Amino acid sequence: MKTMLLQFKNIGESLGTRVLGAKIRHQVEPMLKGEEIIIFDFEGVRFISHSFADECFAKLLNKWSINELKQKTTFVNTPPRIKKTIAFTFKEHIVQQSKA
């Protein structure tokens, strides 16, 4: 299976805006329709905001299930604080979807 590597260090050490998160999500969405596994590499990234994580990752749940995303993506070199931020936004989005 082919892989597609997305290195966030090429974007910046600190990722904080919804605008940037949406821009990356719009680039990722077509990749998720393909056969590749997307590798999100956070080497060199020190911080991501809740807003960025929500826009970039959690909003993918509007089109794919969490299980589909787990099959199509993986995270590497991800510091614990960044993992917690991403996990929190996924959980928050799942709760919001269940209330809708």
C-alpha cells in the first residue's frame, strides 16, 4: 500500500489558526479518497491549538467515520501534548455529532 507523508514542520513549529487547519484539511480530503495511507508527521512541531486541531482533523469526521480515519491515517513523531489536543477535538466532535 502506498503512503503519503505530510510533514507539519514544513508548515511551522506552532500551528494555531482555524484558517491554516482548514487549508490543510482541504488538501487532505482528496487524499483520503485514494488508496494511500496518510502519515501525519509532527517532528519539529512544538504546539498546535485546539482550533487548528478541530479544523484540520476533527472536521474530517463530517465525511469519514473514526474507524475509516484510523484505517487511512497514522500519526508519527507526535508529542504527548499534541496527541492530547487532537484526541480531545475528536472526542468533542463525536459528542457534538451524537447530540445532533
